[in-house]
Amino acid sequence: MSTPSDAPTAASTLTGNVADLALVADIGGTNSRFAITDTATPELELLHARRYKNADYASLQHVIEAYLSEIGIRPPRAAIAVASPVNTDNIRLTNLSWSFNREDLRKALGFDELQLLNDFGAVAWSVPALTADHLMPLYVRNKSIQRGPVTVLGPGTGLGVAILVGNANTGWDVIETEGGHVSFAPLNAEEELVNRWLTARHGRCSNERILCGSGIAQIDAVLRNQIDHATGQTLSVRDPADVVAAALAGHDNDARRTLARFCAILGSVCGDTALIHGSRALVIAGGIVPRFIPFLMASAFRERFLAKGRFAAYLENVDVFITTHPEPGLLGAANSLRNKHPLGP
């Protein structure tokens, strides 16, 4: 399995039938990522990978046309992952001012088939296609994932949650969920402070408000007492990447306290979600956690994951992995095509 990059890939590498080629895309809030995959080859590959800044394009159609024009290939099929629900004909992206009708987009781009996936549904589809190089065991008894249910959960811009069902022998399917939006359950005084602050600002505090990039910044501001309850404003907000970097450098106690709290909350939410799903395994995805895996393993993550009273023993048997693949959305979109994921709403 190849790993995508922004480096050009020679067209001569695509030697199969054009009818077997497909466009795969992962449309985020800031960037759109594209690749071509051959659905007939034994090995799942991502070729001609490119990344485009969304701000440079007026619509999803325009950025797709730019990509297809650049690579000079017109595949008949496409699987596109977008950060929004995809159960209707008219799609409006959650964090981007693009909207479209799925049938209008299919016709405008000349595709015979157009499959739309929720962005985290695509991440879940990537898990069965991961090799050992990109599936890191965190706390496991079984070194590979053979059967579901498998919880796939990932802090990033938001908190994605999906479920893999089925098994490696008969095939997999993905259930897309909005599990990141369930209510946050604080377990100590620090978490109560964060919960009260975010509830005051937003009306309620979901797990996604905390377990995401901006959540790290908000935890940090609360724990540094950089909030103004009178105005509802945060006085000093650090970039979440800076907070993580400072925590890992080891000299900033506030940053280390923030990241430790983030890891503890992540452990609680992972344990809760595994119980709700009846999981046999849980995979942590997203762009945040792979940056500090050693810190996570030294944190209270495992303690909080297991702290479920009478069901601690049940959770002892749930394998926990972290995916480190650089483009799980593209990989998952490609894998969903191979699994004949249903088309349309």
C-alpha cells in the first residue's frame, strides 16, 4: 500500500483499465486532498495525490476540476468524504461555505457513479486497510483487528466517532455516528471548571468541545485562569499546537497540566464509547493524538478508560490502537469503493 504525498506520480503507473479507476477525495475545512485509485488491483494504492487550499476555489466542483485537469485523467467513479452529514441530496459543509446537490455535482463532473461519505466514516473505512506500519498497538491482547464491533474515535478539528461492524473474513461495514456531540461528564474539580466555562459560552458542553484542537486551547485558558466570566471572553488563548509542544518540551507546567487533563478525558470518553458500542477493539484516529503517544501512555488515559466500576474487566479485553496513516480519509474512501459501499443517500 502506497502512502500519498504531494509529489507527482507518473501517469505510466496507471496501467489498468480506465473503467476501474476512481477519484477519491477528503474535503476538510482548510484543505482538499485528492488521489486516484485502481479498484481492480490486488493492492490498494493512492496515486497522483495532491492537496489544494480551499480558499483558492469557489466551490467543490471547481477544486475537483482543477485536480482532474492537472493530472489529465477522467475516472468514471468517485468517492468523496466531506465534513458534514451526507444523508440528503443537498449537502452543506459544516466548516466551509460550500454547498452542492449530489446529482448535479455528478452530472457536472461527468461521473457515472458518485459516492459521498461523512469524513469520519471514511476514516473508519481506512482501518481494515491499514498495515501494521500504520496501526500502532497501545493496549492490546490481539495484535490485529479480526472482528467487530470496532469503535473508531478521533480528536481533530472536532471529535469523530464511527463503528466498524463485521469481520475480516466476511467483510466490513461502517456505521457513521454523531457520537462526539454527547454531553461531557466531568469527574473532578478541574473538569468541572472547564465544563462550567464551556457551558456558559455555548449553552452546553459536549465531548467535542473539549476533545479537539480548540478544546486543548480552552482547557489551557481555564487552567491558567485566563477567562472573564463577566464578559464571557477568554483573555489569553494559546495555539493548541504551541500548548502541546510546550507540554512535550517539559518546562511549562501549565501546558503539561492541560495535556494531562486532555488525555484523562480522552480515556474516559473512549471507555464510555466502547461500552456503548459493545466494542472488541477501539482505534484512535485524527491528527492530534499521534503527536504525543508517549505522553498519552504515561498519562491517566488507561486508568480512566478502565474506571467503569463493574465493567472494568470487560474493558480490559478491548484492544486499543492508534492509527498513524497520514491520509486516512483518502485511504478509507478508496477502501469503501472496494467494499461496494452503497451509493446515494
